[in-house]
Amino acid sequence: MSFLLPCPNCGPRDVYEFRFGGEYLKRPGPDAPSEAWVEYLYLRANEAGAQNEWWYHRLGCRGWFLALRDTRTNAVLEVYRPDEKRA
């Protein structure tokens, strides 16, 4: 299924120009227990509804950004650079 994904640098583009980077999760600290790292690396909520996700614009500006996307409808609610807003 194709949809438009608005890149913060390049504007709306076909989703096939991008690579999905996974759900946004807060990275554990360097002294975090191994269980926290296992959860960060392997466990995903994969919930139906709005979720923050990483996207990479591979055929455009080659930049990473975050998108708030409804996984049920693929409607993109918001996009922003990681330094613009805390997800």
C-alpha cells in the first residue's frame, strides 16, 4: 500500500523513497541492566493506532526523522527532526 510521507526537508514524497526505521523507543543509559537493552533492541509494542516511528529518506535528503503515523490508516499526523521535539 502506497501513501505520501512528508519529509521535513523535502516535502511530501511517495513512501517508497523511504526506509522504515522502527518504532521510536527511548534508548537505555549505558549503565542500564541487560534486560532493558533486550527490551530496547527486540521487543516492540506494534499497537494499532498512532505511534512514533523512525524514517530514513534514502532517495532524497538522506536524513533521519520521526513521524507520528496511525498504523491502521497510514495517515501521517506529524513529522519532525529528532532535534526539534522530544518524542
